[in-house]
Amino acid sequence: METKNQNGRTKRKILLIGGTGTISMAITRLLAEQGEDVYLLNRGSRNKDLPENVTVVQADISKEAETKAKLGDTCFDCVCEFIGFVPEQLERDFRLFHGKTKQFMYISSASAYHKPVRSYIINEGTTLANPYWQYSRDKIACEELLMKHYREDGFPVTIIRPSHTYDERSIPLGVHGSKGSWQVVKRMLDGKPVIIHGDGTSLWTMTHNTDFAVGFCGLIGNPHTIGEAFQITGDETLTWNQIYECIANALGVPLHAYHVSSEFLADCSNYDFTGSLIGDKACSVVFDNSKLKKAVPEFRTHVKFQDGIRKAIDHILSHPELQVEDPEFDVWCDRIIQELEEAKRRI
């Protein structure tokens, strides 16, 4: 007898490769909440916050034979790949799941869109090309490989292109974001100047992972998604100055912004700012989500950035283990600012 999920549909068997990252954790939670039969394939290092009705298949997918043995002959309605970064990993996925899933959803990246940008309005038809960032070129190669298997082997691929997605565990930034975000927060709390790339007026989009999950889950099982690409981003467009102001406001401190050109930052650091800035965040982009909304009418921005970032700040301030300092980056910021100020005085 078929069982139903909370939407009244037949319960689906869905496998998430990873399932506990910034994007995938919200999807895991939403699918579990909807009553789907959710499986996670991962190494088990971040599973303590998972819903109770999620089944974990503990395996290292890089060990293909081990993973194949763990999965056995199980077939899935959908397999979702969140940690595939190079074509070799996707070729492995094809071997593992060809003939064993009705849909294979691959997380690519909106950074793959053409750089330098030809139009600030981006949709799924925008050309893929990024000479500045190897990460993005690898994502493009992964997409091309999967679409080749779709055309030649009938592999049921759906490509997903997220942009800057965040959750309560980190602060999304332009310069040294994600893993290094606490040091920027600390600089704000200490009243120190914070580097913002460019003049801070370029346009950007932040997407809360719970909003992303609504769009993503709405594409699962949709027959119009096979062989197609969808970008999933919020509809709220902000300047980088506004983004940093929202962070400072959530902290209850004034923002001391220090603007530095992206090219200068890329040339004067050991960080990959050529890729992450010039090849991505320094470009003004506005995402056209009309294709996604046609496929998933319930998708929209529920979490405004000023609200989402306040929740993230509160969460991080109450969890000391997330407050990882980066003194090397702090010293680098001070040096960049000092050198530019001295150059101004000399000139």
C-alpha cells in the first residue's frame, strides 16, 4: 500500500549526497517536514542536528565500491548531489545512479555565468564562461558532462544554479566571507574599519537557505525539469554597502567602511580574490527567477536579508564554537588600510 506525504502525494524516496551543508540542511529539513522518505549519504561528521525521520547511509562517496555496496540495489525517485565539484566526481555519480533514479539534481553555481557580465540581468539562458575562477570553470565542465549523459544516455538531469546562499551558521560577505566571516564581525565589534570591495554600490543578491529549499523541493519530481537548468536566488537586490550596513545594524554598532578596488585586493593578497571577487561578487547581478516561478509558483523571498542576518548574528553570538578567529586576515586588513592611507598622504 502506497503511503502519502503531507502534501497528499505518494511518499518519495529521495537521496541527498551530503545533506548537512548551508544549502542542503534546509532541504533535508523541509523534505523531512513534508513527510518524504529522506536518505542522506555522507561520512556522518555533521549529522547531530538532523530530523529524526531521516535515514543516514554512512559512507565516503569518493570510495565508489564502498558506496555502491552500501546502496545495494536501492532505487530512488530523486538523487541530489551537493558536493560534486569536478567532472570526475560526476562521472562517478553517473556510474552509481544511472538506471537507479528518476531524477538527478546537481548543484552547480551562478558564478558560472559569463564574466565579465554582458548584462546585469541574469537568467538561465545567459552564457556560461568564467576565465577568472577555476571553481566556476569546473562547475561548467560538470554541467556539460551531465547534459552529455542526458542527451546520449537518457540520464535524468536537472541543473540547479544557486548564488550567495546563507544560513544561521555564518555571515555572508564579499571579502573573506563564509569560513572567515567571524573576523570581520569582530572588527565591527571592535570599531575597526571593514574592507568592502569596490565602492560598495555594485548589486548583489543574498538568499536564505529556507527560501532556497522551497524552490529546490518544488522542482523534485516535476517532469518539466528534466534536461533543464534553474537558478534559485532571492528576489531582493542589495548593494554591498547595504549588506554590510545590515550586518552592523544587527550587531548594534556603526559601520566603518573602507572601500578598496577588487583588482587591488586580488593583486595584494594570497586569498583567491581574483576568482571570488572579479569572477563573481564584484559584478553587479540581478537574477530573473521567472523560469523557477513558473515551475514552482509558491517560490518567493520570505526571509528579507535584514531579518535573516539578525537571526544569524544572534545564533553565532550565542555559539562560541562558531566564533573562529583569523588573526592573519586581521593583520592583512590593517596592512592594506595602512598602506593605502600612507599612499594618500604621499600623493
